[in-house]
Amino acid sequence: MTKMKAVRIHAYGGPVVLFHEDAPRPEPDAGEVLVRVAAAGVNPIDCNVRAGQLRQLLPLIMPWTPGLDFSGTVEALGSNGTDLKVGAEVFGKADLPRAGAYAEYVAVAAANLLPKPAAIAHAYAAAVPLAALTAWQAIVPKGSLDIEPDQTLLVLGAAGGVGSMAVQIARWRGARVIAAARGSQAAYLRRLGVDKVVDPADLQKAGQVDAVLDLVDGEVAERAWKQVRRGGAFASTVGPPSAEEAAAREARVVLTSTQPSEAHLAEIAELVASGVLEVNVTKTFPLERAADAHAALEAPGTRGKLVLTTR
């Protein structure tokens, strides 16, 4: 059995349960591709699964490797064909609860991959899929917030990986964007095109908005409802928005659960390649320091994306 290095957990817990160790190298099944991973994005859901917060929803077979986002090179092809060639540079998204991309190799469905934009490095491509798809699917398609030009969007948790993409996508749609974030993050968010930054403790300074995108949940999200105009909309990626608040304001609610979409990711890739969407990688860590990356992501005030690199 061919071996590789991977980061795995053998039990739920804090970042200390992440072990960099030998693991069997996967083989691609029919319709799949084996990718040699150059970089893997680090996402809050990786931390949530590691900690056991989703154990009822996503039971794991231990030992298990985290990691949804990745970028790398096609190493081998399964049967049933694909247009991809061995040696092609690709990026994409693995599928939970299957073993993920915190590894030297990952096997995924060919439909989950796209050619990597030549203009961006692997570390930046790996930061795109989950964060950008989540933001896109909350803002753009019919049935989402479906933000239109001249509307005002308030983003809670705007400086994180998803938030950084969300504010740029909303601006690209022609919206006015207000970010709820710490003062230390204000300059970063203004560089991304945010029109106004308000402290999460002073959401009333945002005034009335057409829509809220909640990426944080909790007490801040509860207070954000006061800013939604009658007939507005409230979307969340972290929990069902309040039905009572929605009824009181005759507002539409959207619960975004990120779905694989080659079409959406292709549109995002075009915007990244053309420079419309800036990919913000705050820090990279070598694969063996995955525990440090998780600890950094769970610390207050994180902005942009953190990425693991294999070489």
C-alpha cells in the first residue's frame, strides 16, 4: 500500500487532536481524479467537525482527514473518463464526510474540479472554493438574497474568509455594503470596497438596510434584525434566521447551505482571474502545523483565509 503524509484526527477535540502522520494514499474510483495537493484552505467547518460539533450530522470514520478546499496537480485518473489530463493544475472542493485535503493527495469526483486560473498561485486558489461558493450562493442566485444594484447589504463577520468574498461579490453586484467588524479590521475592509464599517456593538449606526448576511450567529445576529427594513431579507450561513423576526418585518429569510456547483465556481474563477475578486490569504502554514492553523483560525479577530501548504 502506497503511503503519504496526511493530517488526521483519531478522536474529537481541540487543535491538539490533529496529527501529521503516515496514511494510505487514496486511489481514484470511477469518475474520480487523484490530485497531488499543493495547498489546502482552512475553514471554520474544519474546526467544527474536528471538535465534534457536527458528529450527529456528519459521522466520521476515524482516523479522518479534514480539508475541503484545495489546489494541486492531477496525479491519476479513475475510469469513466474526464477532460482533465495528468499534470493539469486544478482547484476544487472535497466532499464531507470523506477524507479531505489536509494531505499530500486527495481523491475527488472529477466534477468537483476546475482548471486553476493561471494568474494565481496554488495557495490563493486553495482559498477560493468553499468561502467564495458560500458567499456567492448567499448573494447571487434566485432564491438567495439576490442582491440588486443600489440595495444596501449589512455583512456580519465581514472580515473572515466568507465575509471577505461576500463584500466583494455584493459590490460587484452594485450594492452598497456595510461591514460589521472590529476597528482593527476597518482598513482591510475598506480596501475590499466596503462603504462603511460599524462596530458589532453599534449596529444601529448601519441604519436601515435591505438585507443582512449573517456569518456569525448569536447575539449580534439577533440585534441585526432591528436594521432590516420592512420587506427586506435576512440570510444566514450558520443557523436558521428567526421566523418571528421575519414575520414582524414581512422579511424573507434564506438559510445558505453551500452546495457543489461547477457553474458557480466557474463564474467565480473568471472574476478571480480578471482581478474583480481579490483572494486574501492572511497566512500560510506547512501541513505539519495544521494544529497551529486551527488555533489561529479560532482566535478572535482573524481576517481573510489561512492556508496549509504541502511543499
